[in-house]
Amino acid sequence: MVFQLVAIYFPALVFGFLFVRNYRKEPRQFRNALYFLLLCLFAFYGLSVQFDAPGLVLLGLAAIPFGTVALVVFLFANAVVVVKREGFSLAHVLPGLFALFIVAVCVAMPVFVILQASPLVLLLSLLVVMEGSYVAFTFAALLLYSWLYRRLPKRLDYDYIVVHGAGLSGTKPTPLLAARLDKGVELWKAGGSRALIVASGGQGADEQVSEARAMRDYLVEERGVPADAVIMEDRSATTMENLRNSKAIMDARSGANAYRAAVVTSDYHVFRTAEYAHKIGLAADGVGSKTARYYWPTAFIREYVAVSAAHKWPFVVIFALWLVPAALVLFRL
């Protein structure tokens, strides 16, 4: 009986072991998302076999087409809502573009087969399907793991709390940035108000003051944080610069002493920020503030694109694998 259970759950056990080992070593890695999703899928399959319930697998398979249609409809509707509330821009129509990509991946191959398209067109559609399948898997993995990572317990005894900038309205923080600052204050109070808060954000070409200055004023004047508990980092323009410049400040203040930091950003942005912190050797937990629900899909798609851009090699490997059948077909032509 034990042997049978091990055999049934063996794939789940393998990916469970990989996930736990890598998570304990470093939770801020993209591979953890892949291991965790594979663990869930194979555990679900194991349950269907153990309890002789193939209907569970069939139900899961049936959910793929229905879920895909529902997702496409939701993304198109969300794009309309975001554009109405935030105005038209490429970033705001991302949900609609992502929905079009899903439709293209799903219908390209069948349509070209029915139309008896040329071998070259069929090969290109095969490449779209292969790359699109990887996008679907990793998007689901990152979505699931980002949700898990944000909800895992975090420590409270931080030495520094780095709050990332997010744009200004005049000389005041936008609601998105104010939510990040409020979360930073919440952490600061939970840790006994002993940590130093690093307000990180430079001054854009269309901004009257630096984000760091506006953030410091908000913390001191509206949230009652002592001025000497806030450090300004006012030179950064990107997430990586936020982290690198803030790390330089914290390293200089701490000297040879080890320290622990929290990096506070919007919930959709937490995992990428934490992963970047890991890349530059910054010991920090990612902590997220809430984002308006209607804006979350747009923001998360942007995060997925950024994370994928930092992990290009799987797309290259898939392309290399596609070259094998492509070369065989084209050689015969």
C-alpha cells in the first residue's frame, strides 16, 4: 500500500522536494513558482488515481477551454474599465492585448490546418503554440506563487524599511504611493518603531519635487513618523535603481554589521522586487500594499512581462527545439 502511494505521488514528491529545498535556500527565485505549480498539478492527479476518481482529471481538463474563454472575456472587459478610469495608453490596454495573444495561440494552428496553409505558415503557428503554452504555464505559476509569497509570514524586526516610489500628484503621493507608505508605517510600528524608513524615488521630468521628498513629507507630516527615522534616496528611476541605491545607503550606514530589510511596494510588484533584491545580494523580504482590483490584471501582466524578460533562456530553448521539425520539413521541401 505504501509503495503504491509513493508510486502514485512520486512526481508530486519530487517537485515537492525541489520546492521545499529551494524555498528554504532562497524563496525569491522564479523556479520556485514552477516547482510549486507542478507540485499542485501532480498532487491533484495523484488524488484522482488514489481515490479512483478520473472525473477529477476530466473536470480539470474541461476547465481549460471554459476557463480560457472566461479569461479572454474578463481581460477584454478589464481593458475597457482601465482605459475608462485611467485613460488610453499601451500599458492600460495590456489586458486586451494579452487576450488577443491567447486567442491567437488557441486558434492559429486549427485555422491554418483547415485552410491548408503552406508548411512554413504551419511551422510558424507551431512555434506560436509552443511558446504560448510556456507563457500560459509560467503565467499561472507566477500568479499562484506571487499570491503564496505575499501571504507567507514575514519577520518584524527589520533594521530598514525601503518604500518604493510610484509617482506623484503635484507634490503629494498618488493613492498608489500613499498605500505603499501606509504599509511601510504599519511595518515600522509593528517592529517597535525602531527601523529606519528609506523613501526611495527620484524626480521625473514632469515632477515638481523628487518622490523621496514627497514621501518623506507624507510620512512626517501626515503619519507622524519622526524626521530622523526617514532617509531619502532621491536618485532612482527604476525598481533596480531603487534597490541598488537604497542598498548602498544601508551598507554605508551599517558598515560591516549585517542587517535585515523589508522592501515595500504594491502587491502585484512584490515578487519581482524581492527577486531583484536577491540578485543584488540584498537580504530583504518583499511586502505588498493593496492595489485597486480593477487595475491589478494590468499591473500583473506588466510584472509577468518584466520577469519573463529577465528569464529569456526557456524561450530560446523552445525556439531551438522548434528548429528540429522546422529543419526537417524545410529540408524535404
